[in-house]
Amino acid sequence: MNKRLLILAGGMSSRMKKAAENLQLDQQLIQQADTLTKGMIQVGTSGQSLIDYQLHNAQQAGFTEVLLLLHPEDTLTQEYYESAITQKKYEGLSFRYARQYIPADRQKPAGTADAVLQALQQTPEWQTGRFVICNSDNLYSSNALDVLWTSEKPNALISYDREALLFPPERIQAFAIIRTNEAGYLLDIHEKPEPDEINRILEKRGRVGVSMNLFVMEAEKLLPWLEATPYHPTRQEKELPTAVNKLAATEEIAVLPLAENVPDLTNKQDILTVQSYLKNHYSSLN
């Protein structure tokens, strides 16, 4: 079976585009942050994008196919990776591309569930079999990808130990927590948990797991729930965790605990943090 990785890179990056005061950041990177999708900002010391590092980790984990889901106005990413292929930078990986087209009554993409749905609709050969789903603005380790793919259950997600993520407390508090049943399978991905609930989980389980949107799914099982995902009542987006929660009501979804950092590009300040992480952990690529 081909090991497939879907990278979601079709968002608007609105938080990244916000102005940041007193930030010691190269003007070229500021311009990229204001104009490019987050995964394509050149955070590496030799100009690599965060997606470049994710593809490196995918290679290390033995993946063979990559599907990049892009914004319809993104004129850079596909050309960039088509050029990389001609330069034989990603031996062993084949690339496909899809676009998250925006409905006529909206001004921005319709959310992550819609992104995965459009990617699968535009790539029929991916509508059966398993595939991993990840964000383009996070960097997931080759270990995490391997743990996910080798799960005994065909559908699974990584449950990251919130204390190991090394994010500021205010950001960690905003992460959705993962709730499991007594057998350890997913009950739901729960947004905005109350502190009392977090404390109860910590006392009962000894850890609190959060979702960083890293999943392995059977396409044929997930597709109907992607199609049925409603708009979130507040954010007005169709969100992937909602589809996964619906699937969890009918299928066992394994919850795989992992304690490691996940570099994240949400705002301009994060660029400096990610640059430092890459310099320390990927010196051979810089």
C-alpha cells in the first residue's frame, strides 16, 4: 500500500498577516509572512520552507505520495515543488496538487473539512485506502508519522502531551483536548475545555492529550462525514475535527500518545521560534 500524506496549505493565514511591533525579523521574511501561505515562508537558513522540512520527515518515515491542497490563488507552491522534482530533491516521493476553491457566497476557504473533501474529490485515486492528514504550518516528526501509519487501527490520531509542546500557556489553553473512552479510543476532540475538566482528566489519566491535527484515516470511511460536516456556528467553517468526531461515533479511532514538541507557525513571532528550532534540530539540512 502506498504511504500517502495530505498537506493542507490552502488557508488564508490571517493571523500571520497581522502587524507585529518591535519584532527583530528580516524584512524579506516579513514580506513573505504578509503574502505567502505559512508553510512556504523561508524559515530555513538556506531558504527552505516549513513544508520542505515536513517532506524531509515524510521521506524519513517512508512515505511515497504527497498531495498538496492549495489556495486557488496560490501561484507559487506548485511551481516550486515541480521545480524541486526536476532537481531530484525529493527522491521516492510523487506529488499531486489540488485546490480548495472558495464558494461563491464566501470570501475565504470553507475550513479544514472542506479542504480534505475537495482534495479527495479532485484526486479520485485517493478515495480508497489510508492517508495521513497534516497541517502545513506545523512540523510533525518522522517518528510521529511512523507511529501514526503503523497504528493497529486503520483510523487514528496523535494525542500530544500538552506539557511537552513547549508553547506559551495561553496558546496551550486554546488547544482542543482529546477525550477517550475506557478502552482508550476517541470519544471526541473537545474545544475550549473548562479548567475543571482538564484537571479531572489529568487526575484520571495522568496526562492531558491535545490534538495538533495529525490523523491517519480510511478515505472511504471519512468521506461521508466530510460531506455531512456543518458549518461551525461561530467561525462559520467546516472543521475537520467535527468530521472526525462524527466518524468516532461509528468507528473505533485509536488515540496514540506522544510527548514531543510540534513547531508551529501561527504569527510572525513564531518565525523566530521556528528558525531557532530548525537550526538546533536540522543542522544537516541548513
